[in-house]
Amino acid sequence: MTTIFVCEDSLDGILTGVYEAWDSRLGHENVRLQTEAEGTLELFCQYRPVRRDLEKAEKVLRTVRRRMGEKAREAVCYAAACTDERKADAIYRLIVLGLSMADGTKAVDCLQNPAVLLVEKLRYKAWHEAERMLGFLRFEELENGVLYARMEPPYAVLPLIAPHFADRLYQENWIIHDLRRGQAAIHRAGGGWFLTEAEALSALEKESRSGTEQEFQKLWQAFCSSIAIEERRNPRCQQNLLPLRFRPYMTEFGADRSRTVLN
């Protein structure tokens, strides 16, 4: 009988599932991981719910980094951010493969293995989305001086992009709010950043922006409009470079987020 470990759909949840599945000693061929998002039960399977445990998740991640290298650690983190019902078990199979090899760093290159190939595909999708968010994310200064940014990415890339802004905006207080998942990354000036549930931050969307922020937004929108050449306006081409889904929270599109202002 196959034992299915049902874990939370998050990096920590999946890594906790990896820890529990390995620690069960049931045999790798007799266990499988899946996320809570999957609701269909299978016959002749035993289901074990897994409660997220940050200490166990950190142990697994440290082991992956030590035995399989930074590339494997990055692949696991990025793949876990994607939306795919197969990702939890694929990550588990990759880790099992890596820890069984004399040189675990070679595991991520075994693309003939279906699980490794899936992890690599998911890693690329999450990486591509994270890279786009680094360019399309827009911060707004609130009246209290905090920089506030909103986004609704299809993948859970918030933990992947937060370190970039913690380094880039080290001396600023800022918040990045993932509206789709109800999470926020919060950074204190001169300190570190952390993830938190964002229910209490919903009021920030309606909070007034500082006078300086409003002035610069108008200037930026006027600049973007002034450099446009109407005769060369090509909305379809523009959407290839800047898809519509990124525009709701981009300053340069003003109140009408669907309009085009750039060539």
C-alpha cells in the first residue's frame, strides 16, 4: 500500500513532507508526496497529513545545500513556488536521487529522470516570473514614509524576490504585498526581512500616498505620455514586452491600467 504524505502547498510545507516521508522508513517506492490543493482520494492508499515544521524544513534545506549544492537548493526553492500538483513528489524524488549519489551535485543534471526534468521546468518558470517582477514591481511611498508595493503573480515568488529588494533598498522600510496569497514581505531599514500573513495590511491599499509620491507619479505619467509617438503606437507589440496582467499596479499607467502609454 502506498502512503501519501499530504503537505502544505509551500516551500516549508513540502520540505517538511520530505522529512516525514524519509523518516517514515517505509521505502521511497512506497511513499508519495502531494499538496493539500489536491482533493481526489485514491483507492488502496493511506493518507498522512503533515503539519508544517520550520525546523524540519530547514534541516532538509541545509542537507540539500551541503550534499547537492547551491544549484539544487535553488531548483527546489523555485520549483516549490510554482503551481503544479506534481511538484511535491518531484522535489522529493530529486532529493532522494541526489542523496543516493556519490556526487549529489550531479543530480540536477540528470534530466533523463522525469522528476528532475519536471523540477527543472518548474524552476525555470518561477525564475522567469521572479525576474519579471524585479522589473515590473512598483513601490509607492505612504504618508508614514514606508515604501509599499502590490503584486498578484501566478506563482509564489515573493520569497524569491524579497532578498533582492532587501539588498537594493537596505536603508528603507518597505512592504511587498502579495494580494493573491495574502502574504507580505516586510523589511525594516538597516535590518532583515520576514514573511507574514497580510490580513492586517489590507488597509494599506487605501492609505494615502505621500505628497511627494503623488507629485512624482504625475510627473512620471506625464513623461511616459509625452515620449509616446501616436503614429507608432502598437498595443499588441507592447503586450509582448509588458503583459496586461502586470499593469494594475504599475505607476506609469495611472488610473486607467489597461491603456498603453509607451512604444
